[in-house]
Amino acid sequence: MFKGEFKDMRILFINFNLNATPGINNGLAILSAVLKKNNHQVGLIFLCEELGYGFDLSRIRHDIVKAKPDIIGISLMETQLQYMVDFCNDLRTYYKGLVICGGPHPTMDPEDSLSIRGIDAVCVGEGDDALVELAEALEVGRNYKNIRNLWFKVPNGLIIKNKLRPFKNLNELPPEDKELFDLDKILPIKNYQLETIRGRGCVYECSYCINHSYLEKYQKLCEKVVTTKEYVRAKKTDTVLTEIKDTVSKHPQIQKIAFVDDDFLMYPDLEEFCTKYKEEIGLPFICNLSPLSFNFLKGKSLREAGCEVIRLGVESGSERIKKEVMKRPISNRSICRTSNGALELGLGTSFYNMIGLPTETKEDIFKTLRLNAALRPDIVKLMTFYPFKNTPLYNLCIKLNLIDYDKMDSLDSYDTYTCLKFPQIHQLFLKKIQTAFNWYINLFLENAASPRYKALIKTIESMTEEEWEKFDFLAVDEEVSKNFRKKGVLHYLKFLNRSLAVKFPSEHEKSN
């Protein structure tokens, strides 16, 4: 996907979203809005096979040459790094302008990003003001190497490491520019759900996530003292609603809103937001939340405002793994309480789970799947742990010498296979679980479907790796599920992709 027409100062974003489900990059949406507010021109190349724009260097070259950007801004997740390296190597054969990289990986490891040929600068942390300053400095020929939040590579091999500015007051920002993205293509793939976000930050310190390390980086490099309270911020209710209304008016096919905040309930103005949302928007919505922040009254406010599904980060059913490895103080009891409260309120539930963690055993994984079977969420998502750079769990993996760097470099998604050095038998087990996790959940349901899935699991557990690679799991899963659907028997079937399963029968099947 390529969008954008340029007139004066031109910024072209490159968003790497290869081998992954497309979605709105909220960071780019707000950067585009800020730049446009300051009279700069913005375009986007969205690299995503599902949107008809794969990793085609010739096509990319054609679009960049045609656009003639003054700045190329790259948004990067670590798992897409291999594509960016190849892109930059080719880019420098025809583009002489400034190239800056931002996003989670450049923030967590700016030196690594700057080591890539073709990258001139990285944005560490938030870039709302920094990118505007950079564009204006280039436009008038002013020195830009001292802009806060930006690090620069200089000819002598050194790096200019500027301090970070304090966290931005989100109410000073304009509404997100969601029109930067080709929503007419993205929305059908997302079941006509519009992804949006209320704020920034997270109050939790999970060891596998960048949030805690991100805050620590600010506390170390910011020119002023920053706290968790300043990190966790929300836009004004009216600003969020204006963003949604403007987009819905332009795309009336939108059927649902998906709030992608880490915990929708961590903001204090929930009641006001829910009341105004119901009055001014009225569309069904889904949101992420933590069992630690949920109670019945908050759940009732969500339901009355139009919430249909809540997404819960279960992550693991093993109390040991959560406590010792994930540093995630969410007990199975609190997950059960939240799930049961949602059921009582008529809210659908979607569970996020993770496997392939350091020190995790087969029984730990079964505890996760049994917890899902016991609570029977409408949607189950299972991802394989990926050690994001400089997170606490990445550092533990380094300490235990667990990372297989060749495998790590070959991955382009964080919900596929493990890059940790587990024994071969456990590696194969993880591959089978990642694909066939819905069969194990069905086994643990202990209902009319369980005997059939028990037999299927016995078959796949006896397979060698070669036999497993040839096994057409999706075809078998569809055939078995079809029979149970005809009979109305409760079970989980794969949906959309290898990491997602839905419960049948369920009125929330499409609310992924």
C-alpha cells in the first residue's frame, strides 16, 4: 500500500508488517497528524502481503523515487529487522536523504539500529515533537544533531546521544491521522473493526514486555525526573471520541471499535468515557484489560456502554511461571473471578496465552490449556514467547544461554516458533502445541468432543518431526469441527490464523 502526495517538506513512512495481520500503526497515525498540523507533507508505504504490497524492492524503489521524500521514517518491530536491513542496503543505492528509524526496537537498542548501513538517526522513545523539530531544521538548513530524543550516527563512528524530553501531554496532540492508512482494505481483513487507543503507558512490570524497560530508559536518559504516573496517560474523552467519529463518518462500514490500550481500565475517567461513548458513538466495542483492574461495577459500565468482548492477558496457567519468570502478579483465582464476572454481565471473553518460556515444562503448558478449558473463553490466542531485546526476560535468556541467534534472525513474527535452545523433543512439542492447542483444550473440556480429540492428539504426539511437517492439520481440524458443529457440540476450532481459535457455539465468534 502506498499513499501520499507531496508539496513542500516531504516525510515518507515505511511500515514493515510482513507475514503479519495488518492493523493501524497508532504511532505513525499520530506522527502524521502532528507533521500535517505543522504544514509538512506525509506519505506511507505499508509493507503487508494481505494489502497487496509485499517485500518487492523494485516496487518500493519506484514509489520512493516518485515520492522524492526529504525524510524517510521507518517504523520497526524487532522481528521485522531482517527486512529492514535488506531494504536499507538497497535504499542507499538510489536515495541520499535522511533516514530515521523509530519504534520499539530502536528505543530498546538504539545502537543496534544505528549499526545498520543506511540508518542516519533513531528516535528513542516518543517522537511527536522530535520529528517535527527535525523536519523544520532540515527545511531551513539549521543544525539538527542536538534534537532531544534523537540519536545520530556521525562519520567518526561515534553516536550523538541526546537526552530525552519528558513524556508528552497527550491533550496537546491533534487527533490521529487514521486516513494515512488504506482503511478500505484494512477494515474487511479486521472484520470491520477500527483499532484505536486512548492513551499510552502501562502500570505493570511484566518481564517479557518492553514497558518496564522503556520507563527505566526514560528515568536514565530524560532531562527531568519521570515517574510511572507520568508515563501512564490518557487523552481527553472528547479527543478520543472525535477521532472515532471522524473516521466512522468517512468509513461507515465500520461495525465495531477495538481499543488496543494495554489495560483499558487503568484510566480514572472510565464512567465519563463510557457515558459519552454510548451517547456519541454507540458502536459495539472490545478492549484489553487486566484482571487486577476489573470489578463488577466497572464491568457493568463497559457492558452498558456497548462493550461486547474483553481481552484478558492470561499468559500462563502456571502460578510458578507467572511469579518467578513473568513477574506477573495475576493469580488464576483473579482470572477466574474476572471471567465469571464477565459471563454474569454478558460480556464475551478473549484470552491471550504464551508458551515457550524459559524453565517452562510440558506440565506448565498443560496448566495454561486446562485453565482455558475450565473458563471456556469465546476466543483463545496462543503465542510463542519471543525475547525482545533488553527486556528482563531477554536478560534472563542471555544468563541461561538460551537464545539460538540463527533461529532468532530467521523469525519475522512473534507468534510462531521458539528461538530458544530447548531440547529437540521439547522443540517439537512446542511446534505441535502452537498449531494444535485447540485440540488439547477440547480434550480438557471433558465433554462429548473430548474422546475424538484424545485420539487425534495421540496420533500427532507419536509423529516424528518429518511426519508432523507433512501433516495437514487445518484440513483435519476443519473436518472434525464440521461434524461437531452439525451436532452443536461445544469445542474450539482454528480461526483466521495459526495462533487463534474460537469456541463453537458462541455468539462472539467474529470478535477477535
